[in-house]
Amino acid sequence: MSTRDLTVPVAAPATPWRERLGTMVPILVLAPSLAASFIYVFVFTLWTLYLSLSNSSLMPTYGFVGLDNYASLWANRRWNIAYTNLFLFSGFYIVGSMAIGLLLAILIDQRVRGEAVWRTIFLYPLAVSFVVTGTVWSWLYNPVDGIQAFVRGLGWTDFSFALTANRNTAIYAVIITGIWQSSGFAMALFLAGLRSVDPDLVKAAQIDGASVSRTYRKVILPTIAPIFLAVAVIQIQFAIKTFDLVAALTRGGPGVSTTFPAIYVYDLMFQRGQIGEGAAAAMMMLAALAVVLVPYSLWIAWRRRGEGRNG
Amino acid sequence: MAEIALNAQHDPEAAAAARRYFWRRFLIYAVLALFAVIYLAPLLVVVFNSLREQSDIARNGLISLPRSFRLDAWAQAWGTYCVSGTCEGMKRNFFNSLWMTIPATVISTLLGAMNGYVLSKWRFKGSEILFNLMLLGVFMPGQISLMPWAFLLGKFGLTNSTYGLVLIHVVQGISFTTLFCRNFYVSIPDDLIKAARIDGAGFWRIFRKIILPLSPPILIVTVVWQFTGIWNEYLFGVVFTSGQQQPITAALVALTAGGTTARAYDVMSAAVLIGALPPLLIYLFGGKYFVRGLTQGAIK
């Protein structure tokens, strides 16, 4: 090794400098992005971690206070509301959008006419921002001008639909809107999965006399099981990062009833000048993502390796 | 279809089967149509309201057919509506978003394509590990980066500016664009690259002559993803800019929050549509390729 290192300068005149520079080009091209990503992922995370252990209030300061911020965060009633909401929202949102997405995907998979049109209709909310969706739905939920007024106008005069006006039901308004926004995305992934199932497998089931629903339950859906997991993981990520939707739809209210972790981080850092505790809340969001994503990526890696060995 | 119908006249069993088939098809289309109505209704409501008179909305509620077609609300929302003191409508925020989104999309896509090219065709020792490290950026919640960005933007003198947001979106976007491009370029046969190298082509020549011409499918995915994602982003916009400098998402929330006057639903509807239009257009033009690319990636 060392002798080779020594011989390089001697051999250098033989390889023109352009060529030697040439071998460096790929690394030079990658370097700026790599540096930026490294700072973004590691330096920023450690930075925020440190802030979460500091006595920062209005401005970042670096006096070390240990886990005080975490203790006061978890003692806070509003943080409890925030993560309870997160669990409630994640559960309904993921199950709801996957159920509707799967239903739509199976229906579209029945060789319907105008498939592209249906798909475009179900998917367009994906292109619209949560801000736009949240704003429009906040109007629809408004009891004076929205859906309630419309149905009452049709003659059903004691119809009641005022989810966002009530502390106990406002979270369901967020859930419904979230499902509306993203079930089309679940549909697209499921549809692609259905299309990837080996047609011979389906034919074999049909020849055996299996009904359509039985074919789906016993043959098709089990083969696309990994897609269920993929969709669920992507949706959990959306749920944990939910900020815009709530900011536009309910602004965390009525009261603090639809506070989410992301909303609370923003409030602590920029409205209340409690940067240390806000950083602690942000770290908890990262922890929640890690709880979901680390096992999932390990599972993916394990499955790939298994495939590599068998294939 | 036609065959089944013909047979039905002769064979009672076939007739029953045809009936069953008909009802099955009917049910499929009925459910699809029901969901299509649910998905399209909010869009139609907003479009209608942007064309209705405010007095009509106040009297008859939001959900009603337009009795008039007027574009006043659009003109107001674009150029003259007052938000917290300034009466310039949404146009400035619209252009803020545009001048943020276009450079950030172009830069992050180009960087992603070059990174993907290196990480798939010019691998070196440790490049897989570096790729996986870059991937972590995909999962980072924006909240983690808020305070560091606030500090850095202050140092660079980029607070409350579109350039600051461009920087943030480029750095955040690199991990996505690199992932998309790298996974696509992996499927380009290595022999193609080897042959070109034997012919004396270097790094850049191979990139321009072989990789780029094969790239449009993945570049469409990347551009659609980045454009819609950056245009629709709200958190960084609301944290790092204010007033005249805000991108349109932040301005929309500020606009619709104003509880000072009676809610001008006509103008707000038009404003919402102005904010939703660019990503919708991008999606309508590139969506087909986008969905194909995205789903292929997710299924792998």
C-alpha cells in the first residue's frame, strides 16, 4: 500500500493531469449536494437537538438545561391534545384513505370506460395544496354558508353539520378533509399494484371457479400486501408532518382542540418565544417518524436481500 | 357485449347472466360517479363562487349555481383586493411563488440528475452509503430545520426574501430528485456507458449524449414533484417571509383569516383558484407520466 503511494508521483508524468482530474469529476459533481445534504440532515438535527436541551426562549441561547424542555413539554396539556389528535387522525386518515383508495382502484380495474378521466378526477386533489383544500373545506364546514345551510335550504330544516364549530368534532373535519385529499393517491398506488399482479395467477383462480370477490380476497390482494404497507408508511409520514391542512382549515381551533404537533412546534417557536421547548417538540416529531421509518426500512432491506439470495 | 345481448333473446340462462352483468356494470359506474361528485364538488363550488355576486352568495349560501357570470372577483383578487392595508391583490404573491418555484425546481432537478448519474454510473467506494445518507433528507420534518435555517438565512442576509426560500427548497429537494433520478438511471444498461467510454467519451459527454436523451420520463416526474411541492409549500413561506414577500400559500391563509369585513367569498374564491391553478395545470399536462413514474418507484 505504502509503496504504491510512493510510486504515484513517479508515475504521474505518464498520466496527463487532465485524465487525473477526470477521475475526480464524479466526486466533484456530487460534493456540493453531499455537503448540503449532510448539513441539512445531520448538522441541523444536532443543532435542533442541542436547542432542545438549552434554555432558549425568544432567541436561541446555549445554556444547557438537560431534559427540562422535554419534561415541561410532556407536562403540557396542549401537547397531550396534540399527540392524541395525531393518533386519532393517523388512524382514521390511513384506514379511511386506504379503504376508499382500494375501492376506487378495484372499480377502475374492472375495465371501465374512460379510465384516464376517472383517475384524473380522483387524483387532482394531490396537485392542490393543503392550504387551498383546507381553506375551501373550512367554507363548506361553515354552518352558516356551507353544507349545513345547503341541505337546510333543500327542505331538511333541522339538518346539522357543524363539525368545525365544536371542540369535540373539529378533529373529524380535519380527518374527512385529509381523506378527501389523499385517497386518490392511495388509489393510484393500489391500481398500479393491481396491474402488476401476474395475469396467469388471476386466470388460474377463475378457471378454478373462484368468484370475483374471492379472487380479489384470496389471490390478488395478498400478492399486493407490500403495497398496503408502503401506502400506510407514506400516509403516516403525511400525518406526522400535518401542518398546512390544519393551519388553513381550523387554525388549531376551536380553542386548542385541533392542535397537532407540527402546529404546536410553530406556536412555541414563533408565537410564544419558547424556542427550547419548541425544539423539543420538533425532536419528538422526528422520533415519531423514526419509530415508523426505521423498522420499515430495515424490513425493506431485509426483503431485498432475501430476494437477491433467492433470485 | 353485443354477443351477450344477442344470446339473451334465446337462452334464459344467458339472459339472467346478461342482467347480472348489466347490474354489476351499473353499480360500478354508479359508485365511481358518486365519488367523482364528491371529488369535484369543492372545485365546482369555488369556481362558481368566483363568478357569482357577493350579494347572491350572502343570500343563498356557498353551494348554489351561478346566476351571473362576472370576472370582477378575479380582477379584484388578482390586482386590487386589500389584505392588511395594502391593496394589490394576489399578483405580487403569485409572482413571488413563481420566482421561488421555477429556479428551485430547475436547480434541484439538474443537481438531482447529475447526482443520480454519478451514483448509478460512476460508483466509487462508499457511494452507496453516501446515497443512503442523502436519502435521509426525504424523511426530515421541516420543523427540525426551522431554527438552523433562521440562523443561516440571517447570516446570508436572505431573511424575508424569495432567494432564501429558493435555497431552502433546493437543499430540501436534492434528496428527492437524486432518489428519483438515481433509481431511474440504474435501469440504463451499463454496457451502453462502457461502450461510450471505450469510444473515448468522458463523464460530461456521456451525460449529454446518452443519459440526458433517455431522461425525459424521469425529468417529468421530478419536475412535477418539485414544482407542485414547492409551489404548495406553506411552512417555510409563513415562517421566513412576511407581507409583500410571502408566497401565495401564506398570502392565502392571511387573506382568508382576515375577519375584519364580511367574508368576500367571491374574491377569496378567485384568489384560491389563482393559487391552485399553476400546480393544477402542471398536473394536467404532466400527471400521466408523473403517476406512472411515481407508482413504478413505489412498487419497486
